Amino acid sequence: MQRLFFSLKFIPEQQQLLLPYQQQALDLCPAAKAVDVDNLHLTLFFLGQVDATQQQRLISAAQQITIPPFSLTLDTLSSFIKPKILYLAPSQQPDALLQLQQQVAQCCKALGFSDIHDKYRPHITLARHAVCDAALQQPVEPLTLLVSEFALYQSVNINGAVRYLPETVFGERHSGTA
């Protein structure tokens, strides 16, 4: 059994572009714990524990999804009280992102996985264990990324640190900014 989730696939250069936003978040809530740059991602569907047979079925289903490249503009720094996280999100969700998420969710649900969230709220977790004075909702300098891939990721514990490793990548590779 592996702990898996589907996520947009950011290239390392895109993850590096997120670091100034992470620093802004940490400046607002200094006690928070920064997410490692290699783990910065935007979840499409969380699966939880998956066996090898289920994983192969998920991969086969996801290979049928087409992902035309689209722009994702991240422009809002915010927080969730529970779980205690700081995140970067789009104020306007692109239709292409919502369509991709719905296609991924349909595949997962058809294979018996349930969505643990009431409503999809795309975001990139920048920091965890964030105990801030109040709920945060702040506009920031927009960052526009070109998205052309998504992946099935595995969450693993390596030497006491959680790492998100792409198992299978879907879509086509393009450059990092739009």
C-alpha cells in the first residue's frame, strides 16, 4: 500500500518561483514551518492508501485525460485555520484547472475512491503549523505559471521527512512561466 494523490506537476524552476511567496507567508506567521521546495504542489485529488492493483487502474484511467496547457495565476496569500496552513491560491480559478480536477475526480470516484473535501479549493501549501493572529486573506503580486502536466504522487517518509515523489506524469512538458 502506498499513500497517493494526484497533483499538478510543477517543474523545479516553477517551485523556485514560489519561494518569495513562501517567505512572505513566513514573515506574517514566523512560527510556521516552511514546506520544502521540492514538495510544493497543487493537489487535484487525494487518494490515501492505494494498493498496486488500484494504482495500475488509476494510471490507466488518468492516461485517458487530456490536459491542454493553461495559465494559472496565483495572487492570494491565505490560511486555513484547520489544518493550520498558509497557502498561495488563485483568486480566479481557470476553467481548464477545474475541468482537469473534475476529470481526475471522476476517474478516482469511478474506481471507488471518495473525495474527502466538500468543495475543491485549489491552493499550494507554503507552510504548516501556522498559528496566526487571524485568518489571513491578502492579495500578492500575481505569479502566472504555465501548466501542462499532472502526476500521480506518492507521499513517503524518508529519514523522518515527508517527501512527495511523482510516480507517473501525464500531459506534455512546457516551460515554466506563461
